[in-house]
Amino acid sequence: MTDRTPRTPGEVLQRCAQLVAAGERCVLVTLAEATGSTPADTGAKMLVTVDGLEAGTVGGGRVEAKAMEQAREMLATESAGCHWVDWNLKADVGMTCGGRVKMLFECFGGSAWDIVVFGAGHVAQALTQLLVTLPCQVTCVDSRSEWLAKLPPQVETVELAKPADYVDTLSSRTYVLCMTQGHRSDVPVLERLLAREGTFPFLGVIGSKAKAAVLKKDLLEAGIPSERIEFHCPVGLPIGTNHPSEIAVSIAAQLLEVRDAVTRESL
């Protein structure tokens, strides 16, 4: 680093924002908790790119080298996301001091977190309002132009007489939600989704356990093998009421939970 390289946490954050705006991949490392004898104080930050240390420090020496190694592993994956570590500086890092550090690694600028929502009804309206505040690309597919027009402007909208026709455009990394006008319009979408090779990291369907049972029966009758019929229904974490806004929160929480689990598995 040169003398003009950002060093303070505020300067590191500013540099991180500049890189993200420029579309460059980077990992922001934050010393979230420091106990005992440690080489840096809580709040220290470091920014790492594919070229190495970009800005800041979390104490130098072995702990920083180990943090750099962790950051490079994250940069080697395609996904953005976060990862926590809890290191004993003597046992885990090989330092003589006996302190402990907890660090947060946040990877920015990875492949877009693509979420596709089939259906633009009340829950989709509430859900997309939440999703557009997250680092993801949201697409909503529906046959009704008037409902698509109500969505947040950041959402990519696709109007199709047969929404199931959009399935063939999806990548294998897409997180998929099915919340169309009802059972009859859900089934064609699910048939196309489950008939594809491979699986999606997430496939959720709005509805009850009873609806899930009926859907599975209909999909079996449509010729989908039983081992292929896997989806989250009811979708969302078991929290809140059945009000659209609370259902939306539960679904967004589940999407984040799965995304972070997928990110951890890729490290």
C-alpha cells in the first residue's frame, strides 16, 4: 500500500463502494470482536481484491495473512455473500498472543443473485418491495400487465400468456418462487421447472401442506418422477401471520438463509 492508500475504516468503506460501483469483485473484512491480546481493535477493516490487499488492515502479521487467505477463497467462488470466522490466535493462527477474534467477510461483486418470481399477485407485490433492497436481480413473470405495472421499477417484468414458457431461460443458479393465480396455473410452471436437467438452489411454492400434497399428486400424474418432485411448500420460514406483508418477510428470510448456506458450501 502507498501512503495515500485508504487506511481508516471509513476510507476502506468508501473504497469498497467505489469498487462495487465499478463492478469489481472485492471482500470487505471487518474485525467484529476482539478479546484478550490482539493485533488490532474491534472495528478494524481490510479490503481485498483478486490482486491482493487493496486497503486497510486488521492487524498485519499472521492473522492478516490468514484473513487474506480466507478472502481469496471467497473471491475464487462465483457467489457474493458473507462468512464469519472465530479464531483463537494461538490455536488457529499460530500466534503467541492468546487473544481471540471474530471477523466478518463480505464478498461483493459476484455473479448476480437471480430471483425469479412467477406471479405478480399480492404476496409478490409485498415480496418484491423487500427483495429490491437486497443485492439481487429480481424478475417477475405474469400474464397480467396491470399487475406487473404495480411492481417496483427495479424489478424486471416479463409478460407472457403462458408464464411457463419463461422457464427455459433460467440458469441453474436461479432462485425460483411460484406464486401464480392458483393451482391450475402453478402446475404448468412446476412441470417445466422439474422436467429440466439439474436442480435450482431454491424452489418455493406458496400454499399450504394440503396444497403441496395435491401438487405432488398432479405432478406425478403428469409424468414427473417422484425423486424430482422437491420444492418448499409452504414457502417461507414458520414466522408471522398469513398477511401478505408478513408472508413476504418470511420468504425473504428463507431466501437469505438458503443463499448463505449455499455460499458456505462453496467455500
